[in-house]
Amino acid sequence: MGAVDKILPRPETQGSSVTTFRGSYTVCVTAFDAEGRVDLDRLRSYVDWQIAEGSHGLIPLGSTGEFLSLTRDERTAVAETVIRQADGRVPVLIGTAAEWTDEAVALSREAEALGADGVMLVPPYYSSPTEEELFVHFRRVAEAISIPVMLYNNPFTANVDLGADLVARLSQIDNISYIKDTSKNVHRVTEILARCGDRMTVFAGYYPWESYLAGAEGYSSVFANIAPKLSAAMFEETTKPGGEAKGREIYLRALPLINMLAGDLYVSATKAAMAMIGRGMGDPRPPRLPLPDKRQAQLGAVLQELRLLPAS
């Protein structure tokens, strides 16, 4: 049965009671079966496991979730399934990015209607919009919904960089209050907070420990797909009084895995690692291919060092 056939009834209530996003938020992979179809049963099990392991929030349909490789109906099914399965236990932010502003608005309105706690939007990723075009794009989405908007700055794939001045301008819009910054520039955290003050909360996309020390209050974590407990512990230790050293210890342990998942094959590597730890979510969709054998061996060694592989 396909994803659309298995879609759940729409919830009567919207969102959880959580209004502040903070902590380790897993940017979720999308589960596929052996034939490459969206596997909602496996996705439900994954959500329960993530929450049991301590993830502070979930973000399906981001880059790691292969949103560009899903049909519109599949995106709806994934969003609704994660929201319903989480059932208010942790916040769920839905990736609603689109190249066309009207489509991003429609996806964001749908996410709110389904009960999402917020939405996350990478800029239009092909047209290389100007700063004014970006401002109007994000403003139109934000004004169409009442839940928070998390900007997603990923200049390496979106072809534009949301600089601190533009972010400060966008922070004047009431519900644009979060940003995931994947610029690989930790100083950007300082720049954003200096210009925005308490109007903007920063989530790290890379280098979480350094970003926490610079004032980030969350981590949009790819490696939490494989080690959610470790990612959550890094945040909790680093951000509690006197916990920086313990947080750094966890970070240095996790860094080889974080680095292995940060390259151009990040989706394939994440899914390969999940299969290795016994939480398989299927292969990525074409044009992506499964992780090459040489990289699989390197990844397996890293997981072995972290004691994440099942006992033989």
C-alpha cells in the first residue's frame, strides 16, 4: 500500500504545547521500503525510537529527508505521520521549502493545519534570488501562517547565503524567530545574535559545541539519526553550568561520525550508518546511490569505535 493510501486522519488539534525550540533536533531521514516506496510504518517506529533516545525535536523533510525526491502527496504523508506519531511529546518542524514562493506558502499552511509546531525553509535553491527577493519570499510565507518559521541557511546547496544583516531584517517579522545556520562559520552565530538580540534563536548546522559556546541554543543534527542519545547529551552537558568540558568530551568522541556525514554523500552515508546499527531506513532515491563500499568500510570503523554497532 502506498504512502498516500496509508495517510492518517487529520488531527483535531494543532501542535504541541511547546513554544520554544531548544536542544538537539534530528533532521530526519525518510524511510523507504525495498521497492523505494515511502514506508510509513518504519517511519512511525523511527519517531518512537528517536523520542525514547532523548531527541529534543524532529525536523522531517529537510535536505537529509530527501524532500526534493518526494512527490507532493508523499511530503504530506511524511509530515502527517511524524506529527501524529510524535503526538506532542517533542516539537516537530516540517521542511516546507520550494523554489516557487506560492508552493512554499501552500506547504507551510498545510504543515500548520496538520499540527506542526513550526516550519523550516531553505531559500529557493536554483534561482539564486537577490536579497530583496529572499526577503519577500520569506515574508510571504511567514505572514501566511501563525507558527514559527526557522530559516535554513545552507549556502553550499542553496546558492545564496543568508547574511547577518538580512537575517536581522527578517527577524523583525514576528514569527521568523529561528535560524539553522550551516555556513560553517561559527562567528556567524555571534553576528546574528549581535544584530538580532532575543528576536532570533540560532541552531547550529555544523560544529555544534563551538556554536553552543557562541550562543546557539540548538543543533539541527544529522548524526542524531544514528546516535540521538549522544547528540542530546552533548547539548545538555555543554549548556548546563560548568558542563562545557564534558560537552566537549562528547563532541570529540562524536566528531569523526559528524565529519563522515558532512560530505557530499551525506544522505547515502546517513542511511548506510542506520542500516549498520540495525535501524535501516532503505536506500536513498535516485539519482543518489548507496554509499560506495570503501566509504562503507570507513563508516563502519567509526561506528565500531563509538560502540554503536550491534553485538555480533
